[in-house]
Amino acid sequence: MRKFTTMVLFFMFMGVSMAQNATEIVRLMDQKMQGKTNISEMTMKIIRPNWTREIGIKGWSLGTTHSLILITSPERDKGSAFLKRGTEMWNWQPTIDRSIKLPPSMMMQSWMGSDFTNDDLVKQSSIVEDYEHKIVGDTTLQGYSCYKIQLIPKEDAAVVWGRIDMYVSQKDYLQLMTKFYDEDDFLINTMISSDIKEMGGRIIPCKMEMIPAETPKQRTVIIYKSIQFDVPLKEDFFSIQNMKKIR
């Protein structure tokens, strides 16, 4: 009986330890890509069988609570902006001189006609705070030994995904592949991160490719042109007024 009890306690301890390690891995991975603050410039390529569209983007982030995204090209979309402030998300459309508050129901909708959702771009939900984490295996991707970490939403979390499988390198905590599932456990999107190099003083993936499960011949690619971490940014920068005038 004593031996049985000892084994039960051992496996309980191992379960708690693995959960803590998984959460810490996700936290370190997230912190590496986010920093306390960051300013980035990116190019988004929306690729379809018969056409390709390119969008220039500039972004500012303060932790996971505040972000501002500005469209810098093409000319017809230039000046459009998206603001996340706490649990609120806003869109500024200069062509109609109007700001629109986006409801939570729009988080799953396509961002600018791409394969990324509104939630993907402004990170309305937090992969650290809104999910339970568990290491469920390991594999090798792009020559890196990786943890396979499963993210399950917490009961009270307002998230768009029913499950996320994340593959994070054991060295440098690089998010190399992520699979997004809906509430019925159907695969919706797969994001592959590559072009690992130093940018902003950190080793990070500089290319992210989102591929829909139902239409694998289409995809959206985000390429980082530059990123700076831990730059001076305050909460008052992320205002509706600044969203309208930022350039």
C-alpha cells in the first residue's frame, strides 16, 4: 500500500512539474518574440493560385495588452490602423474618416483578406494566460529538437481556438510550427516559422507562413524587415487619437 501511495505521489508530482515546465517554455518563447515592448516593420504576402497581394505593415506592442498596427502600403489601404487596448479592439479607416470598435465575434474573421485572423495579428488572447499547457511529446523540425506542447483554453478564457499544438525548439525557445484547432477539434490553420536569424539582438524566426487546412494551395506569409525590442513606449501611445494620426 505504501509503495502504491508513493508511486501515485510520484506521478502526481511529475504531472505538476511537466505542466509548470510547459507553461514556462511558452512564457519564455512568448517573451522572446514580444519583449516588454517592440516596434516592427513587416511585409505580408497573401498568396492565392491566381494572384498575390502584398501589404506593408508597421507595428507597436506593449506587452500583451496593447498593440497598434498601421498599414503602410498599398496606397489604397495606406493609413488604415488597428488598435488593441486591453480587451478592446478598434479599426481606423481614413477613406471614410471613421473608427469602428470590433466586437469579440470578429476575432476569428480574416485580417485584411489574409489567412491570419484578427486575433492572430493583435493577439487579443494570451497564449500564456488564457491556456493550460502540457508537454505531449517531442520531435525534430528544421534540424531543431522541439517540445510538442498542447494548449487547452481555460474555462473562463475568451479565446477563439479550441486547441493549439505548438512546437517549440528546446534551444532558443523558437516557435517553429503551430497548429490551430476549432472547438470540434478540426485542424483549421498551420503556421510554419522559419528563416531563423538574429534581428533586434535576438535569434528569432523572421518568416511566418499560415496555411489553411481546407485550402493548402493558398497561404499568407509574413516577413519581418526589422524589429526593435524594449523600446520606450507608454500606454498613452495606444490611444484612438494616435491611431488616427500615426504614420
